[in-house]
Amino acid sequence: MKAASTRQRSKRNFITDVLLPSFFIKRVGKKQRPIFPKLLGDQIAITWIGHASFLIQTARHNLIIDPNWNNWVFVIKRLREAGMAIEDLPNIDLVLITHAHFDHLSRRSLKKIAARQPIVVPQGVRNLVHDLGFERIHEMQWWESLIYQDLKITFTPAKHWGARVLTDRFRGYGGFAIEYKGRVIYHCGDSAMFDGFEEIGKKLKPEIALLPIGSYDPPSGRDHHMNPEQALDVFKILGGDTFIPMHYGSYRMSYEPLHEPEQRLLRAAAECGLMSKIRFLIEGQPQIF
């Protein structure tokens, strides 16, 4: 069985099987005109923009994570529209970047958002954002924390890599835990399954976990993303209350069919009785937690 699987993989061609067909697929979805809710107390609103991009709002703050409105990542076409126009964002107080890959750090998008506010990036990423119009750049290493007003931002480990191009493997990567009034939202960034999630769960106790479920069958064969079943296992390890899936449906960067991640996640969640914990968001529609 393993030999047959290896032979099957060797016959695949990412250019002819994935890239070229994507050129002829009509981009779907539409940008919403979001009505941002008035939040009280410790309420949190989360808006999925698409891929790994999220707007996180409290009664006092507007944070954005990995903002990316690009319709192309080099030759990879965006197949689902961003959920809202970048011009419809509220004033952003703080920007968080998980790593320097082009689908997470979009200089074009960041330049439009920059308004003399601070930005938080992994160690080694400062030179990619220093000229975009941010007031302060905070570089962070794993397990460092930053206090911003009444938020606590902790940079967490991941199993991935941070190089922007092949020659700059010194750049950091990770995820973010955002603590507000005792509530913790955890954005995993990009990561494969690894032992560090147990420590993250014990130390930070995330209530809401934004976890990637796509790009798990890459042409490189590298183990650097989770599949849906692994993401569900990570959610169990973290011990959270709500699992919000991300990193699927926008760009086809891997061999799996575009809509397979959701189907596999729902099937796995049904089998282990966790359907009530899964919260799929619609791009551009704020949800209160």
C-alpha cells in the first residue's frame, strides 16, 4: 500500500494538476459591508477576512492578524474573495504578523493599513515592514509577551519555518495568544502537529482557537501544515471551548481539493462528538464571542 501511494504521488504534477486549472476557475465570494457590533464588557468580535487574516475587536481595540488582500501570491490565484474591502476596516490599533511567508505578510496590504500604529512581528522580520508607515515595530521570540493597553500578547512556538526567500532562514515564526479580561484567543499561525501545543494549552489556556486545516498535501511533501484531523487533535490538546478553522478555501497551495478540509473536519468532529465546538465563520461577517 505504501509503495503504491508513493508511486501515485510521483505521478502528480503541481503545475498541471493544480496551478493551471486554477487560472480558469472564476473567483467566488463577495466582499461584505460589515456592521461592526458595539461590544460591552469582555465581549470579543472576530471577523474572518479569509485565509489566515482576522480582525479581532474588543470594546477598546481593533487588532488585525496576517492581513492579506492579495488576489495572487506569485502564480497562485486567490479563488475566494476577501470577505471585506480593506477600505472598510475600522481604525486598526495593533497589527500582528505570524511569519514572513507571502500569504501571511503582504507588504501591499500592510502599507494600506499602516497609520502610525505599532506592529508585532517575529524576530528577524523588522526589515520587511520598517518602511511601511508603522510607528513602532516589536520583534518577538517564542514565549515573549507584550502588554498593549489592557491586552497581553504572547508569541507562541510552532512547527513551521519563517524564510521569506530561500536564503533568509534566520526569520522567526509562530502564533499569537491574545488575552483580554481573562479571555484568551489563540491564532496558531502556520504549523504542523508538534509537542509544543501541550505546553501552549497548559500555559495559556486558550478559550478560542483559530487553527489551520488546509494546505496539508503540498508538492514539497514537507510536514509543515496540519490536516483537519490533526487540527482537531490539537484543539483537544489545547482544551479550548471554540475551534474556528482557517487557512483553507482562499488559495489552493496544495494537492487536496479546495473544499476537502471542511468536509474532513466535520466528519472527524462528528465522530468524536465535538461538532458543537466547531465554528465556521463566513468571510466578512463579524461574530461576537
